[in-house]
Amino acid sequence: MTRILFVCTGNTCRSPMAEAILREMGIQGLEVRSAGVFAQDGSAASRNTIDVLKEQGIESDHRSSMLTDELINWTNYIFTMTNGHKESVIRMYPHAADKTFTLKEFAGKEADGDISDPFGGPIEVYRETYTEIHSLITEIIHKLKGEDSGGA
């Protein structure tokens, strides 16, 4: 079982969007969750995040979660939305350094590239964020499947 954790700041925009996209792909042998480095437990995803996911036929009843040691120990891969998130994860959980990557880094894109935060922006910005995250997730899935077959 491969377990993926997406991390952003408040766990209301980017990481729940990534979690919903990957979950919707329905990949066997894969579990996914999301959390925030400064999240408040139990908050709903932002209205625009929910609306953009609905436009794509994805339902989400997301509730935010703070990043915890339990989640760190649960996951095989931690994919952050920014380099700052990656640094925060590693600072808080040094033992997770070898499994923590920015989403762009793992996908083989800009190693220090960030996915911009759509929080508070118009729905068009959320749509752009969705498109970028979806594309990156497609890339990481190809990479993970390659690692699975390469190790067999």
C-alpha cells in the first residue's frame, strides 16, 4: 500500500484539492490524505475549492487537519505545495526528510517551484491551480508506477 500525504498551509485550498484529485483517480493500492502546517482542525475546504472540484465532477466533504506525527508516520510520501512547506515539515519532523518533496520537485519539474496559493482569489485562479495540480499529480503517478514496476 502506498500512502500519500499532501501538505499546504491551512489545508483548505491546495492540499485538499490535490487529495480530491488523486482520490478521484481511484488507483488501487493507494491511500491519500492531506494536512496543513498551520491548519485548524475541522475547517471546510474554501468555497472556490469546492466549486472548482464540483465543476470537474469531484465531490468533497473535506475537513482540515493539522500536520501530526501520526500522519507523518502513516505516509510513504509527503508532497508539499511550496518549498516553504517542505522546509516546515522537515523542521518539525526531521525524520521525515527523506520522504518529503515539493509536488513539482517529485514530478521532475522546477525543483524550487511553488504552486501559488489561490486563497482569497477569484474562481479563475482556483481553476488554474486545479489544472496545475492535476497535471503534476498525473506526472507523480507515472513516476510512482515506474518505481513499483522497477522494484518488482
